[in-house]
Amino acid sequence: MSFFIFLYFSFLLFLFHPASSRQPTCHESERSALLRFKESFSIKKSISVDPSAYCKTELWNLEEDSDCCSWDGVECNEDTGYVIKLDLGSSCLYGFIDSTNTLFNLVHLQWLSLADNHFNSSKIPSEIKNLSNLSHLNLSYSVFSGQIPSEILELSKLESLDLSGYNRLELQQPGLESLVRKLTNLRVLDLGRVNISSSLSHVLTDLSSLNFLSLANCELKGTIPSSLGNLTNLVYLDLSSNYFGGTPALFSGTIWPSLDNLSNLAHLDMRGCNLSGRDPASSLSNLTQLTYLDLSQNNFSSPSSLLSWISKNTKLTHLSLSYISNLSGQDPASSLSNLNQLYYLDLYNNNIGGGEGSESSFAFGWKVVAIGYACGLIIGVVVGHIFCTKKYECVEEALRMHPAGHLLPRKARETCEICGYTIPAKAKVLINVYAIGRDPKSWKDPENFRPERFEGSSIDFRGNNFELLLFGSGRRMCPGISFAISNIELE
């Protein structure tokens, strides 16, 4: 009797066993398609611009019984086993891709990224239309070229499309207007450096769901349409490096009032657009969420209240106003000193300044941040002629608070004792440069930005003083220091 009870409960256990534990393996046809896709490319680790890139396809298990759903970059539907996501961004793939590639057999794909690979100036194959379930497509910086095929307009489920890159794709036949009219579900559209060579006119009307739009360096012409103001969900807008030239009423009732509707904007880049007209500030009062603003290289006729308006945007972390005509003579001290979140400031070539004492007020009130980049250093401030006497002290203080590298690897040459701890010879240790720069035993009031502490001080950033080891010290010092020092632009 107990045996039958055991069988009964075993049957119930099987019947109600969670479906997830019986997840199907990938289909053999798709496994084969992935393997042939892998074999159609060689691997070149040098082609990626991403320092964290690695060759995902080299990690695929090629044993006959291996499940492709477990391969790096591959994701399958838990119920059907079909491949629905393929993320091979920055995977060091090199070679041509054409219409015969087995990638286009993966018809259940919903998410595809081939970004940051090298497809040798291949054209985007028209067979892309086979992937009609795609909601996400990223082919950015993968060295595609030529006209974007009309078949891409058949991917009506797309919510995110990124075709940006250095190798010039073209969007002319079909053009931007056709793309916008067909792909109405887009939330993210990045066509940076795609050659569009047309005006925006009213093509943006149908993209009300967009929250990310980049048309940077697309050779756009004419004026910016008022329909841009209909994209009220935009968080990110980049129209930089286009030629919206001439002297239309861009800032006197057309473009800026439309931008003022975009109250959710956090990122606005309009640099190098040849924009002209009166002060734009009066029509931008609703843009209170900005963290990134670049209006450099434009020709405003009288931007008298621009700095005053900017001072109210206390969430700004990046501000660039270089090469703005007629900005000279204004005092930035009172306008910018309260931007406590700022880490990048570019006021180059404006000759702005104020009365005596204003520069020190600005210099000491703003928490400048240094940004580390590899072994060199990019200092997050290009300030034209603001600083006259305190600029080097500001650099040193910025580097003390925010060193390029927080930890420096070292190996103990001999056994020593530090703070009661014995460090054996040849032990590998990490020197906490960040903590040293904020040590109250070495620095008075270390958490506050006080450049005056370096006035008349012999402490420098060349590794001669243990209080400040920004680039290391001794013969193991970062070799990029010479390059870094020469590229600190504070003139």
C-alpha cells in the first residue's frame, strides 16, 4: 500500500514541478546558425574602442551537447527555447557581413547588439527585415557604410535604434522622414554621424514617445522646427555640429519656446549649430532638470541673462559655453559659484571676468573635479581667462580631492610595519591615494575645496611628497604625467 502512496505523490510532484526547472534547451537550427555566424568572422582584439571588450564568441562551448542558451551574450525564451537576445557588442568581431549570414535565421530575436565591432564597411544587409520581432537594434560604431536599407523600416516593433558611428552611413533614400513615419514606437533614436543632408522640417511630429534623440553631426540644414516642442518626453537631446545657419528667428519665437516645452530634458547639446539671435535664456525657464548643457560655438547677439539663468540650474554637472559671441565682459562669479554638482566647465575663448576679487570668489566657491583618463589626466575645467593668479593652486587642490587614480599598486621591497601591521617583503599592496589626499593629519579641513592651502607650498603633484601621490612616485610613476601636465588647459 505504501508503495502506491509513494507512486501517487511522485506523480503529483512531477505534475506540479515548476516549469522553470524544465526549461527547454535551444533549438538545434538556431545553435547551428549561431555557430556559422561565429565562423564567418575572425577575432581582432585591437578593433574595439571599449577597454573592457572581450571576445564573447570565443567562450562559446562548441561541444555537441552544449546548450547555446547558456553561451555568453545569448538569451533564450524560458518557455520556447528560442533565442530572443543576442548581445555581441564589443566582441572583437572582424569581417564582412552579407545577406547570406545565418544571423538572419534567428527570426525570434527581440534584442540585437553588434555595436563596437568591425564589419569592414559592409552595407547593412536587406535581410535585416527577417528580424521582424526586434524591439532593440544597436549597430553603432561597427564600420557599416552606405545607404541604410529601406527594409529597416519594416521593423515596426523597434523601440530603440542606434546606428551612430564614425563610418558614414547615409539616410537619404529612404530619408529621415520615412523612418520617423514608419517607426512610431521608437523611444531611443541615435543617428549620430549618419549623413542625412536634409532639413528637419516637420519630420519629428510622429515621435512623441521619444525620450532619447541624437542627430549630432548629421549635416542637417535649415531651421529647427517648432514640432520639436511636441517631443515632451525627451530626456536627452543632441543636435550638435549641424548647420542651422542664417538669421531666421531661431531665438525670437520659434525654437526656444518649443524647447521650453521639454521640461524633462536632462541633457541638451546644441554646440556648433551656428545658431544666432537674441538671448535664449528668457525662453528656457522650464528646463530645470538639466545636468548637461553645451551651447558653445554659437553666435548669440546679446546673451545678457544667460549666466543668470544657468545659475538656477543647480543640477548641472557639465557646462560648456566656449566660443559664444558677445559673452565677454560678464562676471561668472555670482552666477556659477552655486553650481555645486559641476565637474566639467568650459568657458574657453570668451574673455569673461569681473571686478577685483570676483575670480577668487569663483575659484574658491566651486568644487572643481579632476577626471582620470588612463595614465594621463583630463582636468574637468577649461576656463578661458577667469583665473589669473590662483589657477595652479586650483589644479593642485582639485587633484588632491579627486586624484586620477584612487589606488596605486605597489610591492613591498622589504618587511616593514605600518600602523601596527606587518607587511612582509614582496607583498602586493594598494596605496589609497584618495584617502591620503583627505587625511586630516596631513591636511587641514580636507573635505573642503581650499586652493589657498597650496599658496607658497612646496608640495607638488610630481610624487616628491607623500601627501600628494597623484601619479605615483619614484621610477614606477605613471609615464603619462608629462602628457597629462601639458594637457591641463587653464589658459
